[in-house]
Amino acid sequence: MPLSPFHLAIPVHDLAAARRFYGEVFGCAEGRSSEHWVDFDFFGHQLVIHEHPITPSQEQAHTNAVDGHDVPVPHFGVVLDWEAWERLANRLRERGTRFVIEPYVRFQGEVGEQATMFLYDPSGNALEFKAFKDIGQLFAR
């Protein structure tokens, strides 16, 4: 069964900077918009950025230790196929993106082997992008 697109609305305190980030850095196509919000095609999903004063989680990120890294919480992102993940990692590097956790492969040669990377948008929203060597292991234990 194909996945249904998700809808996610997030707060951004600088609409223009966030619009440039999602549109130019990620290359996401813009959909509807108003003075206070913008829709994006975020890898086939609907991401809406809403102008909003800075939130406590944007001001000071909380982290949890995972695999020797401080993973920001909350975060969101997309699971891509391996080649698309590599293209995105290269695109972000070419644009001088500052990563919270640089792109790397975890659980190499083990169940759940995956590539991952973390970064913040201009408003401090944390994003993770990952890919699995075997997508069938997405929920493996």
C-alpha cells in the first residue's frame, strides 16, 4: 500500500528566511501562501511554515544521546532512498549547510543500517533525513 502524504505545519519566526531555506536550499516547490504562511512540496509531503514568535524549543534545543551523538528533540524529516539521500547530502554540503550531525552511516553491516544527517532551519526547527540500505528494516528490532 502506498504511503499517504503527511501534512506538517511548523512555526518560523522569519518567514522570508524560512521561505528561502526550504525553497532554495532544499529546492522544494512552493504551493499556496499568504502574508503569514507558505506551503511547500516537501519530498511529496505538505510542509507549511507559519510565521510565529520563536518557541522555547527553537530557542534552546533539547537533545537525547543516540549512537554517540546529541540528537535534537523535537525533530522531523523524511526517509529517502539511498541515492536520493546522497544527492541531498551533497546538495546541502555544496550550499555550505551547517549540520548538527554530519551525514554518516550508522549500524554499518547490522540490522537497520542507515544513513542519517541532522540540521536546523533558520528558525531553529531540527530536521533529520535518513535512508536505509534495506527499507524493509525501517521498523526492524
